[in-house]
Amino acid sequence: MHTLDISRHTPAFRIFIGIFLLLAFVILFFANLSVGTVKVSFSEIMQIFAGKGRGLNQNALVVYEFRLPQALMAILAGASLAIGGLLMQALFRNPLADPSILGISSGASLGVALVTMAAGHISGVSIFSSGSWGYIGITLAALIGSLSVLMLLLFFSARLKNIGQLLILGLMLGYLSYSLVSLLKFYSLKDDLQHYVIWGMGSFSEVSMEQLKIITPAVMIGLVFSLLLAKSLNLMLLGDEYAQNLGLKLSLARTLIIFVAGFLTSIITAWCGPIAFIGLAVPHLCRGLLATHDHHILLPVSMLTGAILSLICNFIARLPVFGGALPINAITSLIGAPVMIGVILRLKN
């Protein structure tokens, strides 16, 4: 009698995992819309989406204006950061690499610090008192800061033959940004410093549906483009010489990988703040779960797993028992740190 082989290496197991992750994604998405200081039942959510929610106007407002943008932003952020981490780990062949290792997140933090603290110190007025224009300025500053670091990295990546040198360059840019931010903190206004610290804790709640219409297409383009890099990533795992012998243009591949990872990271950091551990932990979870290094499988699974992890963190942060306002980084660190401790212990063995 034949038995079904459900080991982690078989297609049957991977299909099972895919179905499980999709179900978890759907359940968590609706849970994020339902749970909060105002509870909205599943049937009410269905009525609201169907446009039949008469008498549910308050709940419809809560879902459409607050919870739906927050859940969608969590999905985009989780998928983007997971892909960024996977790309960086493949590029540097380092299990402890993530998007922040190249200083891109630090560049965004420096941009925000310059706008929130330097501008406030010069003018004597907090930028957060400028209403929506202030938040637009902060977002643009984060994008300019992160993209500036990205452009520097792309410039040097075409000139540095050793990928380790690029890694050191990214770390140095991060330290330089941190140093400048520390100086700005010392001379900043109290209100500006408080707002900067809150931004640094991470949040998915600062985005509206109108803003998502701009963010979503940009993120989707980056995610789709990352799928096209699967073959190059697989070849790079064989080593630089083998990859080049098999026809891979190594310099171009590195540039594209850095650009996609940096592009996705800069957008998410600008709108959500520097979110920790998702980009670092998710690729390890996926590799361990599926027992594969094939990026044709890892890329889509990492997107889905990253979105699920972000939804879990957002769900916990918004639980009424916590007042519905926990910083996202507090939750991602609680989940991500044990995962990385396990990875380090496994590497030691």
C-alpha cells in the first residue's frame, strides 16, 4: 500500500503550506478589520463591503477610514521588508543580512531627523504643528534620505568588485547617519524629539486610503520585479565564478538586487518608520519551513509570510487590552528576536 509522502521536500507538502498560509492570511486580514476598541463582527464587515451596511455607519467609517488602510499597509510593508531581507541575504550570502544593513533605513531616519528636528530648531516651531503639510514633508524627507543612500550604493556597487566592501560601506553610511541623528537630537526641540522617537517605533496607522493609491502601485512594481530576479539569485548561490560561467552578468545582477531591495525598503520606511526584524526573520522562517533555497519558491512564500507576520503584529498592537496603540517594533522584536536566536544557535552547530 502506498503512503503519501509529506516531507518538506515534496510538492505535496509545499502545496499544503501554500494553502495554509493563504488561509492564515485571509483570517488575519479580517481579524485586523474586526478587532479594536470598537468591535466589528465578520457579518458586519461583509455587509459594509457589500454596501449594505445601513445602520452601521459608524462601524463602516472605522473600517474604511482606519482599519482597512492600516491592514493594507501592514500587508505591503511585511511583503516588501521580507523580500528586501531575502534579497540581501542572497546577495551577501549572509544569514544575518537585512535591508537596514546597507544603511538605507538609516538614511530615511536621517532625512526625517533633519526635517523634524533641524527645521524646528531653526524656525522655533515644530513641523508637526503644520498639519498635513508637515507629514508630507516628513514623508518626502524619509524618501529623499533613503533614496540618496541607495543611489550612493548603486554608484559604488558598479565600482567595487568585492561584495564585502559594499557591505562595509553600507555599515559606515549607517553609522554616519546615526551620528548625525544623535547630534540633531542633542540640539532639537523637546516636541520634535518626542515625535521623532514615536516615528522610530514604527506604525502602520499613518496612511490613508488616498495615500495608498500612490504607495500600492509602487510597491507592487517592486515586488513583481523581485520575482524576475529568482534565476539570478539561484545562480549567485553557486558562487561568483560559477554564476559568471553560466552567463550571469554579476555586476548588473547586484545592481538590480540592491535597487529593488532599497526601493521597497525606502518606501516602507518613509511611511511606516524603520520596522525591525521582519526582513531579517521571515526568510529564515521560509527556508526552514520549506527546506529549500530555490528563490522561485522562496520569493512568493516570503511575500506571503511577511504579510502574515505584519498582520499578526498589527493585530496584537491594536488589541484593546493594550489600549490599541502599541508601537509595531515592540511586537516585531518580540517575535523576530527569538527566531534569530534560533538561527544563530543552529549556525553554531
